[in-house]
Amino acid sequence: MGRVLRCELEVCSMRHLVVLIHGLHGTAGDLAYLAKLLKARHAVDTHVLVPTCNEGKTGSGIDAQAQRVVDSIVNEASLLGLEKSETIAVSLIGHSLGGLIARMVAHKLIQPNFKLRHYVSIATPHIGSRFKSIIPPDAAAVVAGQTGKELFLMDDKDPLVAALAQAPFLDTLAAFESRTAYGCVQYDLSVGFETSLIRIDNPCLEPFSTRSITAPLKALMNSMPVAYSFNFTSLTSSQPQLRDVSTPAGEISSVVEPNTDASLVHIQQMLQSLNSLTWTKIAVFPTRPLFGHVDVIVQDERWNAQFGHSVIQDIVERVLEPQ
């Protein structure tokens, strides 16, 4: 089991455990800024856990990574001195692949003393990485091992990611008090808007225009690092805008024709089953090209906070809202 980065709060009695799960080739440090802001709220019933157990092991598959996180959660509950008969609320926040791992963790964590509270995914490929992806599927296994095969629905005739959208995993996802998904409208080269927000289209992209060319160029120039007394910053701070694009549960259009590619059939089934649940879906409008996937989590406070703080603040507000 990996070591755990703990955010200790100034209270002894903690009944809400917020678990942050990093993505593919990621580290616990990727979510340090989110952990910092959660801690800064000093919520009296809250403890923040950022497992490091999957660092360097993210190619081992979703199931294996989920089990390591579960072991970390159970161990942390023990370290907190929680009685076996005591109920603790658990919220899971996953970035990218971490959002899929979180869904598997929730299923493995089903015990009488664990109550699922909030599920939050940030740029997570809920319907896999195959749909409208710029990444060649054949490169997946080379780059990400077993996990790559799973993300591109190539691990089995009944892919694991597709199975996560069916019973009994779907029932576990439905047990959360709330489900929130964040997805970048553009500038995320790793996870597309459609798969992160469980959609077949992207209605948020603005039509081609002169501004659509000049705006990203200006954003890139503004994000060039400038050193003043060794305080690294950028010329301007440009926070992404957030827009709620939630739709009623069950609302989804057909995306495939009969007798087509099996992977598309799986994608259609995932779209239908996942959208049978109620979600809050937040479209994120990144302000600079290339860095959307890391800006959205403020991977490094020095370089990304100016372009992603608003997203982190929104997540904190939702997860720590009074019950």
C-alpha cells in the first residue's frame, strides 16, 4: 500500500472522508491544490485523503488500481480511529482516469459503515477514449498497458469500461447523493468534451471566426511565464468560465446504426445507461490552448492556478456544501 498524503484539519471527530484520485501517469501531487482548498475551509466533519498507492502503476488496469485505493481508504478509516459500527460519508473526486477508478472504488467499498455522498469527475472518459479521440487506439496499450486497452474498449468482448455503466456498478453510482461531471469544451488533448460529459455532441464550441483564431493565440502569449523577484507568474490571469449543461435524466440521442462497429454499440449503451441517472454536468471553457487537461485541476499552483482556480473553487463549494 502506498503512503498517504493527509490534510489534517483542526478537529478530532471527522465523519466525511473526501478521497482524491489522480489520473493516468499522474501523482497525488496533481491534486495538491484541490486538497489545499478543501483543507482551507476547515469543515469540522471533513478529512481529505490523497492516496499515492497508484503512482507509477497506472498501467495496471482499473480494477487493480481501485483495489489499492480501497485498501488506502480502509486503512485511513482505521488510523482515524473510526469504530466499525460508525458510519462515515465518503465523497470521491477523480481526475481523468481517476474518475473511472473512483466508480470502481465505490462498488468495492460497499459496506454498511460507508455511505456514498458526492461523486465528482474532472475530465474523465466515462464512455472510454475511443469516441471522437485524436489518439490512435493501437497506441493505447503501448502507452498505458492494460489500462490503455480498457480505455479504448479493447480489453475484452465485454469491455470493463462498458461494464462499469451496467448493473451492479451502475446501481452503486446511483447510490451517491450527487453526481457531478466537469469537462473541457476545448483545449484538452487527452479527454474529449463528449466522453467527459457523457454526450454525443459538443454544442459549446463557437463557430469558426477571426476571434476563434486570435483568442487562443492571445491566451498563449498571456500565459508565458514572467519572473518578478523570482515569483513566477503570467502577464494576466484568465480564469475559465463554467456553464451548467445538465439535461434531464434519460435524455440521449441515438449515435449508432444497427449492425455497426461493436465498440460503437458499447458506447451507445453507456450513453443510455449513464444518462439514466441524474447528473450535474459542468462545461469548462479553458482560456489557453494545450493545457486544458492540467489547468482544470491546477496541477501546479505556480503555473496553473491563474487558469483553473475557478474550477477548483466550484468543486470545493459543491463537495463541502452543508448537508
